[in-house]
Amino acid sequence: MPLSPLPGHHHAPGPWLPSHNHGPSSHGASPYGPYSHGHGHSPAPHTTTSSLTEIEPGLFLGDWASSVDVGTLMRHGITAIVSLGHGPAAAWSGPAHRKLVPAARHLFVACDDSATADLLGRLPAVCDFIDAQLGTGALSHADEVRRILAAEELREAAETSLSGQADLGRGGSAFAPGTSSHGQYDPYGSGGGDGGDEDVFAFAQPGRVLVHCSEGVSRSPTVVVAYLMRKHRSTAAAVLRDVKRRRRVVDPNCNFLEQLHLWEELQYDVWEDAARQVPKPLYRLFLESRAEMLTAAGGAVV
């Protein structure tokens, strides 16, 4: 399936794989669609605390917050991202973010966490993307990112200069936000945050890929498990067990678990032809079953 830019959107993250879901959507403002994981519970809403786990060297599994936080991306040396959700996030197009992860190294996969979402048909292309990115070293732009962030801090400081002067009159600090007592920019605020970020990686060799969805529980783990199954020619059960050891919250919904087992039966490729247009018989049966479910649901995504 060819990759293409997201049409008609100002915040397209780069390569884009359209959703295989059809019918009207009732999702709210979240770019990740419904929170249901098909287990009778709903995870908590997004928080500003990022959650990111290294599953294998260079391969990270995370949540939405980890994909938009520049500090998190810098600390882990992320050079490429695979995002699964209902729509792109505006923060991905910010100058600092794009300097770290250019649009060409950010793949967006439109996908809901639902009982009918089809990840199976996108897995070959997504796995190819991850392979390519892990094998591509990338020069760090950490210093330039710091300059971009410093400019943004100074612009915000200028906009509030009048109130800042009033604060000084009351004995407030004379330092601009994000600077140290020596006047040097500190992207993590006074004290240096984690303390080790001044020596951010010089080169990422090989690349370092973050795969994420809303919470890093269902959609993105499904992709990571599928990738590792293909890489190691292993079973769904074995790889899922290993991934859960590293990230305990991993819990793909029943639909995605079925697709992982089909991925195993299909020997990690759902297509008959190199152009990826003709589905293998087992994948065709899956598509027909899914179409029946959608028809029974009135065409809605469930």
C-alpha cells in the first residue's frame, strides 16, 4: 500500500497510511479517537507525563505525551516516529519537533482502537518503515533545537515584559524563563532537569524509533509485537509475553490479538503480490468477516 501525505491538513506528520475504517465517527477532539480497549474499561485521559519504554535497542513503545515532548525525544535520541491514532497532533509540526524528527521520518497510521479496525493490512508497510529507520543513522540537531526553544522562551518573555518589570519591583527574579543564573539557556528550567542532557547523543547510530498511540496499551504494542514477530520469525504469544515483561500496561484488544495470530499464520505478510494489492486467502477471509460486522453495525466503526 503506497504511503502518501495527509491531504488537506496543515499538520501532516509526513508519510500517512489511511484508516481502513468506514462510516461516521463520533470521536471527540482527541487525535486518538475512542479510549475503549475492548476489555470493558477505559484508560485515564491524557496527562502531560510521558511514558516511554525501550523494548529492544533503538525500538521504543510509548504514549501520546512522549511523541510531543521535545525533551523526552531528545533524552532518548529518537530519530523517527510511528504514530497510530485518529488524527495528527499540531505539536508534531513545531520547528523544534521537526528538527529532531523531520516529516519524512514520521509515519502516521490512521487507526481507531476498535473491534473492526484493520491494522493487519498496514503491518507490512509499517514494519518496512521501522526497519528502514532503525538502519538509518541521523545527526543530532540537539543544539539547534535548544536554540529554537530558547527563541520561543525569549519571545514569551518579551510578551510578558511589563508584568515582569512589575515582578522585579516586588523583588522577583531577573532571569528569563528557561535560563540559568549564568544566562545560558536551560531547556528543562533552573537546575537542568535530568542533569545529563547537555551531552545529548552526537549521532544516533543506528536510528531510534518511537512507536506510540494514545496510552501505549493496545494499538502501538500491536505494531511493535508484529514488527518483532517478523524480525525474529517468532510467535505472537512469545513476543507479546516479552513485550509485556518490559511494559506491563500492554494489553491489545481482542481484535488486534486475533490479527497478531493471523499475522503469524500468514508468515508476516498478508499480500500475494509485490504491489500489495492482492490479499492472501486468509487475509481475504478476515476482510470479508470484518465487512459483515460493519454491515451489521450499520457501517459505523465499533
